[in-house]
Amino acid sequence: MGEDKKVNRVNVSIFDDDYIIRGIANKKQIEKVATYVDTQMKQIAMKNPYLTPKKNAVLVAVNIAYEFFQLQQDYEELIKLLDEEKKD
């Protein structure tokens, strides 16, 4: 049967708004992710001070999704190289 995992509740601040994040990740991981999102939001706001918070958040989401897809592609290429090394 499935394991019951503890759900953590963590208070975080992102772009000067407070949130309670619930998840199975540990507190430090949740805080690290929130800090990363906060930093990204603030960096985009500094470059584009007239963006609404909603548009800022969408740009951050697109940038983070791009980073994720790049990392996923890099990972797949590394796996392919490792598989080729095993064959040789």
C-alpha cells in the first residue's frame, strides 16, 4: 500500500506577499524554491518596472519552464552519451 508522507506547511514571502506552502518536500527545500521564485520575480520587476505582478509572474513561469526544459534536454543527452559509452 502507499506510504503516508508528512505534509509540511511553510510560511514564505514571494514578491512581498505571504503564502503558506503545503507539500511533502522538507521545509528547507520549500523555502529554497520560494526564495528562487522571489528572486526571479524581483529581477524581472527591476528590469521591467511597469509590468503588473500578474505579467511578471507569467514571465517568471515561462523562464523557469524554459530552464526546466533545457535541463531535461541536457539530462537526456547525458543519458544517451552514457548509454553509448556502455555499448563500447
